[in-house]
Amino acid sequence: MTTRYQQGYAFENRVKADIQRHGYYAVRSGGSKGIVDILAVREHSPRILMVQCKRKGAISREEWNELLRSAELYGGHALMAYMPGARGIEYRGLVTERAHGDSVEACSVKWEWNPK
């Protein structure tokens, strides 16, 4: 295992544990190289979380769009988890905004845990 892979693996496991602390059942998609690193559900909740883990918070436009499309298709929340320095884990929700007539632009907003 390379150091970079080990760091990513450790970060994904930290995110998974954090999500579980918030009452979700979470599954890590290890080694898949897919768009969703962690898939999470909570009992009696109609939404799922689709999480892409990026330690430094950089996500390509293609990854962003694919994650957002998947979340919209399955009625989930698209999240990017990242580590802003030593402050722990932060989450950005990926959303679409209508701007400039009919065009759709994606943006991210700080995502806070909602108990519902």
C-alpha cells in the first residue's frame, strides 16, 4: 500500500465513523475508484448520503457533476467530505442553482448535520 492510498483509506474510515456517530449506517466502497466513497442511510429517513472523500477538498467538475446527478437520480444528498487542516472533518453539500435564464450551475454549501 502506498502512503497516499493509506492516507485516503484512513480518511475515508474517519468520515465513515463520523457519519455513523450521527446515526447513519454507512458503507465504505473500498478500492472501487467510483464516484461514491461512502453510502449512508438512516432508519426512518427517506434520503441517503452519497459521500465523496477528498482530504484537500478538491473535486473535479466531472466528479462533481457525476456525484450530483447520482444523488438527484436516487433522491439522496451529495456530499464532499474534506479535512481543512487540523480542524477535523467538514462537509460540503453539492447543489444546483438556476442562474442566467435556463442554465444550471453547481455550487457547494457548508453542510450541517440535521437530526431529522
